[in-house]
Amino acid sequence: MRSILYIIAVILIIGWAIGTFAYAAGGLIHILLVIAVIALVLGLFRRDTNVI
């Protein structure tokens, strides 16, 4: 019985660690997406001003 509880505890800790990393990575992905959109918009504005 003790080994089953140990296995369950290890699985829960691993799941918690993966969940925490996924949450942090999700925030990082959103920040990178915002930076990419800003870079795209700035690139479009710079192209338009060079054409005129």
C-alpha cells in the first residue's frame, strides 16, 4: 500500500510540474505572438512610407 501511495504522489508531482511549465510557456507564447504582430505592423508601415 505504501508503494502505491508513493507512485500516486510522484505522478501528481510530475503532473503539477508539467502544468506549471505549460502555463508559463503559454504566457511566453502569447508575449511572443504580440511581439510578432507588432513587428509585422511596423514592417507594413515602413514599407508603405518607402513606397510614397
